[in-house]
Amino acid sequence: MSYIKANLNSGEKINNFTKPSIKPVIVQTVILLPVIFFSSYVIFEGATIASIIGTVLIVGLILVFEMIKIYVSEFAITNKRVISKLGLIRRDVEEMNLKSIESVNLKQSIIGRILNYGSIIISGRGSSQVTFKDIDDPVLIRKKIKHKS
């Protein structure tokens, strides 16, 4: 069971639940693969089996860590608040009541616009913020948050 679903208040229900997108991980992998291969090519002085194995291991480890991050991260909009939960061993939870929301900002890179992913920064009274990082369809999620608050 997810952390957010297990920690709802009485009378609270989830209107929207999402996790981070895998698209940024794929983009990073496509960019990093030639860089890591070239680095190992230089270190091992040629395209040896060691440089290929080194590249596969490094990219594999990066992918495993990123997939774990995606698996353990959760973002939700309930009928009373917005909630962001990150972390496997260390847990970072950010919450904000819908009535306290002052602004909902969207951040998308060029690639994010093309592949339809981005981040939403929800600001409240004072200096409080809740961030939904690298989610799919951030424009729709932003509309849902603005509609509820």
C-alpha cells in the first residue's frame, strides 16, 4: 500500500494520484550512454571488452537507482490537500492544504514539452512549497490543483 493512501485523514479521498515519469530517465540515458562509453574508451585506451562492460555497468546502476526513485515517489491531490512523498530509506513528505495554496507554477524544458512531462511547484502562505517533480501531463495536473483550491 502506498504511503499516501495509508495516511489519509478521515473523510479525505484521493482525487488524483501520480508518480514521476520515466521519460526523463530515458532522455538522460540516451544522453549519458555515448558520454560514458567515450570516457571508458579513453580510460581503457580503445573499444575493449572492459570499456563495453564498464559502460553497461555504469548505465545499469544509474537506471536501477532512478527506477527505485520513481517506484518510491508519490504525488497526490486529495479533496483537502496536496501531498508529495519522496524517499525509500529517508522519507521526505510535503503537504499543503488546498485552502493555503497561493500559486501553482509549471516548469517544463523543451524536451519536457515535446515528451509531455515537467514539474509543478505549489506555493502557499509564507515560504511553504510542495513540488511534484518530473510528472507526466503536468498541465492537466496543474489545472486539477487550481480547480480544487
